[in-house]
Amino acid sequence: MTSESITTEYSSKPVILLVDDNEEILDFLQDDLEEKYTILKASNGKEALEILNSDLVNLVISDIMMPVMDGYELCRTIKSDFEYSHVLVILLTAKNTIQAKIEGLELGADAYVDKPFSPEYLQAQIANLLSNRNKIIDYFISSPLVHIKSMAINKGDESFLEKLNDSIYKNIENTELDVKQLAETLNMSRPTLYRKIKAISNLTPNELIHIARLKKGAELLAKGNYKIYEISEMVGYSSQTNFGRNFHKQFGMSPSVYVQKLNDKN
């Protein structure tokens, strides 16, 4: 069991998929965004879905009016498909009407930007969406009793995260629990499970298992029914020392200090 604290890392550039049938707009957006983001491009919704099937994308910026598959259909498909329902979507359109905006938001779009738009405004929208996602992830990682489903941005992801959490907890005493066993339990392929966990949490499955063990330990500590050494074994640690070291690295306090803080609140 590692003794390293798990934190999210945002050193690699977030991946943005640009979707528009106008090559000039694609090139303009790419020139404006590629310093901060890794850019992928598609000329319609169908091409965009093919890219989403092969690449881990953080955010899609799509025009609405396109041939083959328009932006509305692309957004609907993204937000209703388990494989990439976590992907953030910004819709761009010249249809500057309230009804057009309502339709896009009802399909699950995370933001709506009118054409012509200010590059600075679009940059701010992108940064805000990604920053909010990262804050949610960091809050989950650093807070002992915050549930994994707090990272979900829609009902589908919430259901997936609850099932994932249940699967980890059912096997939490198993010190060898890994992504292969989790995938079998959830009836998913390992690549699909890995991609989904990484996309939602920016963690690998093994890192998420590590945090889940510590969070279960915090939950048991809060109940006050077991000794620390008992809890260590119950959550898959070979020793109380190892559990205590990992707990302190992850949450900034030892299990005993954590219990004392809980008692002081009551």
C-alpha cells in the first residue's frame, strides 16, 4: 500500500474538442486556445463522437448549425451516453433567441455562447467550467466524509459513482483489490472503467481505491464503535501504522486527532 498522498494533478493541458463545419472558425479558435489547451477538431457531430470514442476529452465547444449531425444532437448524445456523459459542453450559435438557449440547456449544455463572441468571454467560460470541476474533485479528495457522488455532474454519473463506491466497499478488506476486479464486479471492460474514472475524478482506479479505503476508515472512526487498529484491518491495511501514515498524508491529520476533532464538535 502506498504512503503517498493522493492529489489531483493538472500539469497536462485539458483537452478541448472544437466542432464546427467552418474551417476558418476552427482555425481561429485553435489559435486562440492552443496555448492553454490541447486542441482536437471535428467538422460535425458525427466526427466529434468518433473522436470522443478514442480520446479522453474534457470539454467540447460546438457550433449548433452543422451538416450530418448538428450541435443539439451532439450535445444530447454526449449527455445521454454513459461513455462520455461527464464531458463538459459549450454550445456556440448565431441563433440568438431565448428558445434556442433553452433548447440547448435542456439537452444538458453546460454553457451557451452567442456568435459573434468575444474570445476573452469564451476563455472565461472555459476556465470557469474547468476550474469548478477541479474544485469539486479537490474537495472530495481532501474531505474525509464527502461522498464520491459529490463529483457527479448528472444523474447517470451519480448512479455510476454510487455503484463504484458500493463495489469498492464490498471488497474493501481485500488488500489486492484492483481495477481488474472492479471491472469484473461492475461488468465493464477495464479500459472503459479506467477512462470513466479518470475523466470524472482525474484519478486512476487504484488511486480512487486508495482514497475510498481512507474515507471508509474516516466513516468508521466517526461512528466510534471500533479501535483504530480494528478499522485498519477492516479497510484493507496490514497495519495500524500504515493506515495512520496514509490517513495523515491524505487528510492532514492522524486518525486520533481526527477523532478528537469530531468529539470536540459534539
